[in-house]
Amino acid sequence: MTRETRKRDAAATKAALLDAASELFAERGFDRTTVRDIAERAGANQALLFRYFGTKEQLFEEVVARNGQQQLAETSPEKLLGAALRSILDPSGTGQAHRAMATYLRSAASDSASTAIRRQISDEYAKTLATLTDAPDAELRADLVMAWVLGIGLVRGIATREPLASADPEHICRLVVEATKTLLERTE
């Protein structure tokens, strides 16, 4: 009987671990997700998870940063709010942005997780949004917008409260972006 050998592919294994961690953190939150569960879902062993990411906390940071950093890099500051809203309002509820929102909300109570979230994404989004006004309280204005966006994500995606839960994403986006121009004048 010949044992079939599997070709090693570090990039594919790392991506599988990130995908599995993203799914599990969104489903369970940081504290209730184990390294063993992540490795099992990815079809890898725990040693590889530690080799590629160091710790569960470092893996969590990478999961949180994954989509946010890409969106920040690919979107002009003026269009960032609309892009972030469209991602959160994904009608399928299965996309990366929906998972990122669920991860954020289900893991915020964990000290290490909330620090990672704040450091990896929230601070960068707020800093970028603050550039959209010349008001002396630009950082506060940006934080208010971020709080609203997170609230929308919570009410629509996690609590599924009507009428927000079933409202047209483009309609929501138009209303929010228009209202936000009071705080961030250069938002499109």
C-alpha cells in the first residue's frame, strides 16, 4: 500500500488558516475560538498555525486587518465611507465584510481582541475619515461616523432589526453619506 504524499504549499496553507480563522472568529468571537478548531477547519495542524502567525492574537490581528487594509489602500478618502457601508451592507451576509463586522462585534469584549481591532483597523479608518473636514474637532467627527457605521452593522447584520435589516443597501448608503456631510464635508 503506497501512502499518498501531499504537496506542501505554504501560501495555500496560510490562506486556509486565515479563511478558517475568519469564519470561526465571526461565528464564535475571539475568546470562544480555539487554535485547534481553526487548524482543524483549515485541514492543517496547530504547529503550522503557530509557525505562520505566532499566536492566536497575532492571527486575529491579521484576520481583522485583512479586508480593512485592502479597502483603505484601494479607496480614496472621499469614497471610503460609502465603500465601507456597501461592504457592511452586503445583502448576502456571507461576504468578508460581513464576517469582519461579526468578528468585530463578537470579539470586542476581549481585551486583546479589541486592542487588535482598534490598532489594525479603527484607528486607520478614523484617521482617514478625519482628513475629510477642516474642523478643529476632526478626530471626534470621524469617531462619530465610525460609531454610526458600526451601529448600522450591528442593527442590520447581527440584531437584524427591521426595517434596517431588509432595506436596500444603496438607499441606506445614500442616506448615510448625505447625512454624514454635516460632519465630514468632503465625503462623496
